[in-house]
Amino acid sequence: MGRVAAEPRDPALPAARPRVATRRRRWLAAAALGLGAGLGPTLPLAAAPDPDPAPTIPRDPNEAPPLPPPGGQPPPDALRRDLDHTSGASSRRRVWLTAAPVYASFRLPFLGRPSVPVRGGGFALSAQVPVWRPFGLRVLASHTMHAAFDQYTRNDDEALVQTAARGMVQATHAGLSATYTMDIGRVLTTLDAGAGGMFIRTPDAIQDGQLGATCRPEGVCDTGLTCSAQNVCRVGLTPHVHGGFAVDVLVGDHFSVGGELRYYALLRTPTNYPVYLVAALRAGLRF
């Protein structure tokens, strides 16, 4: 019996289509898997939603935790300008020299003149050294000049009579005082009290008791004058007590500026309550 030769299969026949489709599916699946493997790590994963989110409650400021010590103050800053003054420069023992232009006012019972303020000005110098912090000693000196004018009065005949001459009332003072200095960082506040002597020179005499004239009965002379052995009124040393208040601000390691107010009471005429008041602007050098 003879063998029958099979003819080549037609690819368009239905029996050949399933195999071609299967190969195509495999290629597409492999391409999809490769593409998914390449893009998968770069795609972010969506966060799972919180099944029970907590509600947002407004916070009471009174329930906030307390401020950090010390009491919520700012922390120390090494770049702050006042550290040089508060840490070492203002607390070390130093000699403090000051110079000041001053405004001064006399209200003293000068012979032949009304008891009104006689204003003027001058200068003052002082040197202060610490002894035992905050106490110290201060040596001070000053000189002021006050313009005075001619004074007249009427006698029993209603005629004008001169009682005092024109000129300058000059006061030269030197003294020693104890000081108490309060160091408030860059601000230095000083209280002081002490005693000393003052030379007061008035214009030339018009009547007895004034400078260069004969002493009045019982050796009485004008304020600041003494009766000499020749019974003539001369400039003499007038003891006094004084007290002052000063405020200075450090503007550098060695320099300061400030102001001062000082009152003097003369001890030779305590019943007349003499007044000598000085106000000054100070410039200081500390070393």
C-alpha cells in the first residue's frame, strides 16, 4: 500500500491560528512584566488612609510648657557690646579722673546785696579711687565765677547810696568725700558726702565789713571773709560740708560721660542757711 504525502499546512487555516495567538500573548505578557519591573521602583506608593484621624483641637496658651530658665531670658551672647563693661572693665579697681564744666549758683547773705541767686560758671576736677567695693574716696576741686553788679539803697533823705560794687564773686573749693557707687552694667550711679574748704572773694569794699575794708564791730566781715590782726577783712578759708549725686555712662573701656549735682553748706554762717549749688556735665577717664 503506497504512502500518501501530506501537503504543506496553510497558515490561514483555523487550526494554525490558536498557536500564533498564544505566542503573541506570551510576548505581550513578557513585555508588560519587563516594563512593570523597570517603572515600579520609581512610582510612589499611595499612603494608606488613616481609618480614624484624630480631630485638631485648638491649644490653650495657658497650657503651654513653662519657659526655660532663667525665666525665659535670652541666652548669653558673646557678641553683645556691654559684656566688656559688665564682666571685667567696670568691676576692676581703677582710678577715675573726671573734668566738668559747671553751672553754679550762690544764694548767700553778702553785705549790701539782696539775697537773690548770683549765677555763674566755671570748671571742676575730681579723682576717685575704690577702697572696698562699692565704697571709695573722691578728691575734688572747683572754681566758679559769678557776675555781681552795683547795688544802691535810699537813706533817710531818700538819696541813693551805693552799698556794693560791681565785680566778680569767685569761689575756689577743695574737698574730700566718701563715695558709694552702684554699678548697673554700663551705668554708674554715685552718691558721695564729705567736707572741705572754700575761698570766696567778693568785689572791693564800699562799706565796712567788705573785702579790704575795716571789720565791723566784734570782727564781723562779709561771707567768706575773716577779720585779720590789722582789723581788715581778708579772704579766709571757709569750712563746708557737701553732698552730691552723679550718674555716668561708660562709652568705652576707659571713657565715661555723665552729669552731677552738688550742694554745699558753709559752716561759718549756719543760721543764715547759705546755699551754693553746682550742676556739672562730666567727662571721665578710667585706668
